[in-house]
Amino acid sequence: MNTSQRGFIAACEREQLHLSGAIQAYGAMIIANQHGQITHVSEQVGEFYPEISIKSVGHGLPDELWNLFRQFEGQTLWFSDEILGAQGELDVVLNPVGQEQVAIELLPSHPSPNLRSALSVLPKSIMDNEGLKACRQKLVDYIAELTGFERTIYYHFLPSGDGEVLAESCSRSHLGSYLQLRFPANDIPQIARSLYLKNPWRCIFDAKTESVSLVSRDDSVPDLTHAVLRSVSPVHIHYMNNMGVRSSVSWSIAGKDDLLALLSIHDSQAKQLPFSLLDHINELVERYNFLLREYRTQQRMNLHDRLQSQFNYFADRFGNLSDAENLWEELATWLMDEFNADGVVLQTPLQRLRFGAALEDHAVDILVRFMKTQDDLVWVTDNFLEDLPAVELSQVAGVAALRSSNQAEHHAQLFLCRNAELYQVAWGGRPDKPLETDNPDMPISPRRSFEKWIETRHSFSAPWDENTRIKLMKMRLLLNEF
């Protein structure tokens, strides 16, 4: 990664998306404190609701809005077709703004289609990986048909942070396909991912329309984390333009505390969807999320049981560390098979055991010192020399490392090793393309092209799968036997 790319990523992560002080122009916003006194309004609020203007800041809410405001208890409230505005019926959405304010968002109402029960769309359970793929594709196809957007994708986050499109429905062949294409982690910065986790969906109905500023008496900037109308980052607008996308909506698929995937719809035209449809799709996504969690839980339980059985076998045979060398070949062979590794190193307070195409002694010494500086007990890489340049030279390209304790006392460490493997990765556009510098208003920008680009990797190992970390943490039980 070059210096300009690092600067681009750092700039994206620094962007305070929730503190933009602006909203998307397809609706209006009024922010009130806990007493119902207006603290902020969007500049064009009068175009939607003539009873309020920028002169209303500091005054109380009109009775019509006050009656809705009083019902707010901290969680999002959405009232469909609730009030009559200057341009027709308006939906009213109430969302928290920090701890002491409430955002009242006014959105144009749209007719609601007839919708099926979310329970009738997806299966009752997912039994295996083929069932998971089928369920994912059914979800994508149904949403594509329901919304009429040109492209619907299931965007899965890999352990590396990169994204990969695992399912797609595209209504126009000339748009090309993103299926099985990978996208670099910085396409969706961590700061944006954290916002996805806090909201059921994110709507951008017209990326070509200028955002509208919020006006207040004291120039304070409200926290728009939960706002439907929160403005769009200029970098993301540029990104959408480069993709040929004008409108998009994304729903979050989350694990316990991490973002697993996004279900996204894209269209080259400005489009809006009614709340009932957005909420129906959210119910579908939540249903899928439930099925996915059940499936992942069952898979992990099966993995746990299988590993525990093997651990019990070895624990019974290892009375103490002095016996380990006698059984080392058997243990190492099992570890290499379990982790699909080419070599393994077991470092204990008493000895260093190596088997197969394992790390050299100088590399182990450097890695042991490096692991002492890490808060995490696990470290995984598929590009060892790039990620730990102090080693300089090694036959090993991939390492999955574990230390049994983060305490200062002696403890065992395990290093699974993989050789370099020539393989190809299909990207949606070249991820390391030179950054654009010809636009003074956009000194940084995402890549222009999203056409398929093949990267041939030479110095990488095969990537470690998403269960590697789980299995390594489980291995602590065996290491602690030593």
C-alpha cells in the first residue's frame, strides 16, 4: 500500500459522518430538546412544513408535532402518512440525537404495496452450506423483484476486512456482474460500518442532489447517528458516481457485535421507497439474520464438539511436557490437517518443536517477541513478510499464531505455517489504483473503474478461513495442558 493510499484511508476514517451538520434534501428535519424547544431546523424545512422556518429556532413545537414528540421514549418512531405538508402527505420519523435531543424528520409519503409475511419468504431453517447459499439467493431475488432496483447484492465481509459479493440479482445485463468479485476493506471504512450496526437501514435516494445544512442559534452540530436523512459523505457520493449509482439502500446483517454483511440495492436513477417496504425488507433481513445465527451457532457447536474430542484424546496422552516430544509427530500431523497448514511450531518454556515446512528459528524468535507486544492472543496473516517485515526472509508466507496466556510468566505458543501459493483474486476494480488528484474539490477519491480486475498473488499463502480464530482460541485449552 503506497503513501497516498494510506492517506486516503486515514482521511476516510477521520471523517465524522454523524457530525456533518447536514441532511439529504428529499426530506426536512427539526431537532428539539427534551422540553420540545426547537434547537435546529434544515434550511428548506418551510418547503415541506410551512408552519416552521429557520425563524422557529428557539420556539416550541407546533401542537401537531408536539403530540407526536410526547410519544417518543428513546427508540425510533415512524408515523406513516401522519401530517399534511406543503407538497402532500408526510411521514414523520422520530430519532434520538445524543442524550437530550430528538430529531423529527419529515419525509414524503409513498403508496404501500401489498406485502407477504416475512416468515413465508424464507425457509424455516438452514441445514448446510448449500441451504445457506440458496436462502441467501432467495432473499436477494425477492428483494430485487419487490423494489425494482437495477441491482441487488449480498456483500459479505471477509476476515481480512475486504468484501465479497456472494449473491446478486441484476435486471440489466449491460450493467455487468459483481458476483464473486472482491472489494477492498477501505471501500467501507470502519467508521461507516459502526453506523450500519446502529441503524436498521441506510437510504440514499438521490446522490446527485446537494445536501441541506441544519441551522441553529449557536452553530452547534447535532449527532445524526440515527437520522434517516443524515447527509452522504462527499467521498461516498464520488464512489457512487463512479459506480453509476444514483440511489441505494443497505440493510445490515450483524453478528453478536460485528457487521457480517450488507444487503444492498442500487439504481442509476433517483428512487424512493415507502416506509412499509423498507420495514418489510428489514423484517426479512432480521429473519435471515436469525436463521444465519442459528446455523452459525450449530456449526460452531459441531466444531467445538469435534475439537473437544480430539483435545481429550491428546490431554489423556500428555502427562507433562517431557512426554510431548514422543507424541509430537502425531499432534503436529493432526494440527496441520485441522488448519490445512504446511508446518507447525510449538514453543514451550522447555523446548521448541517443529514439524513440516515450519518457521525458521530466527523467524520464530522475532514472532515470539512480536506476540509479547500484542494485546490479542491470536495473530493471523496470509502475507507474513509484509505484515512482519522484521523477519526479512522466510519460506513461510502465512502464519496463524497463538499464545496461551497474556501474562508475563512462561507460557506455550503455537504457530501454524503455510507456504506461498500462487492464486488469483477477482476484484471489482483495481484496489491499488492511483488516486485522482485532478479535482480540487475532491483531493482524495475512490477508484474510477469497478470492472473486473484479476490480481495474481505470489507471496501470499492461501487465506485462513473465518473459523481459524475460533479454533485457535479453542487450542488454548490444549496448550494450557502443557
